[in-house]
Amino acid sequence: MPEAEREVEEAPAVEELLVEEVSIDGMCGVY
């Protein structure tokens, strides 16, 4: 099940990108 492992590894990266976008667009880079 290597595909499942890939999803788990990619999930944190996706979350970080979303956090960065929200901080820049919604919080003016406060994060």
C-alpha cells in the first residue's frame, strides 16, 4: 500500500501551504 503512505506524507505539506496562503491573504502575514 505505498499509495496510502504517500498520501500521509503529502498531507502535512498541503496543510502547510494552506496555512501560508491563509496567513498571507487573511492575516496579512501575521503567522
